[in-house]
Amino acid sequence: MSAHDKAIVIPCSGIGKVFGSVGREATYIVVDELRPGTAETLCLSLLVMGDQETVERLRGVPCIAADGCPKACAQKNIELAGGMSAASLRVVDTYKAHRELKPEGVTVLDESGRKLARFLSQEIASAVDRVVAGR
């Protein structure tokens, strides 16, 4: 894999699902706090609808999916849009490693959900680092 200036992190849009909320929160942590300038995000719904500007933004840029469930909607839609998949992470896998953090809430995550999002954000940030470094 060659080095890139940035990666696009595309979170699950599982509206009304707690793992979708965790994936989105983790993405915002990466984009806003952990890797500003090297990670950005875009709206999965626009990608699904085939929004031309969104599809163009993703072309030629490595993408990291942060899916809430095994259906892997973010990952599948990256591929359907012709995007370059660099990594696929699932909230449920992070949860399996941290079962003590059972998230509650949907529109607003509880403390366990926020902690789980922090763990996932570290995994996403590591994937961004690998993409930017070309490993």
C-alpha cells in the first residue's frame, strides 16, 4: 500500500441503533481530536444515494469503514461506489473485547457507550496511521 495524505472514515448510519451511535461518535473523535488533518468523514446516506460530490470525494482516497453491526453497510457501500477500502472495523468486535462496556441510549450515549467509542476511536486512528504511512 502506498502512503496517502489522508483517509476517509465512514461510520455506520444505523440511526436508532446504539452500535451505530458508538461508530459515529468514534469517527468524530478521530476526525476532530485524534487525527484532524489526516482523517475526514463523509455522510454514508449521501454515498448510498449516489450523490456525485460525495462519490467523487471518496475516489482515490483510502476509506475506513466503522460499521455498527455485521451487515457492514458502510464497507459494502464504499465498495459499491468504487472506493478504495483500507480497513473495516466493527463496533461489535470492539464491544466483544470490552464486554464490561454495554452501551445504552441511542441519541445520547451513556458513559459506557462513550468509553466504548473511545476504544474504537483508537482502533480507527491506528488504521488512519497505517494508511497515511503506507503500511
